Amino acid sequence: MSSYIQGNLALDPKRKPNSGQRVKIKETTKVVYRNSSLPAQEKMLYLFTVVLCVIVAGVIIWRFAAIYQMNANILKMQGEIREIQAQNSALKQEVEKLQSPDRLKEEAVRLGFNLQDVKQSNVVAQSTTSTKAKSNTSTATTSGKSTKTTSKP
């Protein structure tokens, strides 16, 4: 148990380092193999592929933007159509009101036209209703000359 000194077995009293001897260290070199770079044609192929992908992506995005713009225009036009249809129906109601036989009789009396008998007033009422039916079914225009039949006492 002579090698046991203060709880340490690592010390070996029989061995003492020689101060005169040199320790030889063997140096080893590690050979590193480096991969050769890609050939120029392969680099160009990769570059062309990346550029092509970017162009295709750009075209797709541009088409989606065009579709979005068209949809926005369609919605805007549909709103305008609804507005114009509302105006059109209001104008049709006004035309119906202005073409009513009762209103035409009142207007004729106000302007000084006289109807001689009931038979003539029925003819006027029938002609206005037949005129409305004709104007709804045909799109022909008249020359703008209108004739008024009046009887003066």
C-alpha cells in the first residue's frame, strides 16, 4: 500500500519523469477532398429553370389580378343595372299614370276640349287602351304629328 498517498492512486512513486528525454509527437495530416464545382452548362440549366418558374408564377399572379379586376367591374355594373332598372320602373309607373284615360279627360277639359257625348268618350278611352297595348307590343315609332279631334259648339 505504498502507492496509496492521500487517497490518490494515480501517483506511482516508482516512476519519475525524466527531464532529459524529449517526447516525440507524431503529426498526422488529414487529406480533405474538395468537391469540384458544377459545370457551366448545369449552372445555366438551373438558372433557366429558376427564371422559368418565376415567369410562370408572375403570369399566374397577373391572371388572378385580371380576374379579380373583372369581378370587381361585374359587381359595379350589376349595381348600376339595379339602379337603372329601379329608375326604369319608376318612369314606367309615371308613364302609366300620365296615360290614364281619366287624367287625359281632365287634361282635355283643362285645355278646353269638349266631348259631345258618352259614345265619343268611350271611343277615346278605348283608343288610349289600344294605343297602350300597341306600344307595349311594337317598337315602331310614329312621325311625331298628332291629330286631335275636337268639336266646337
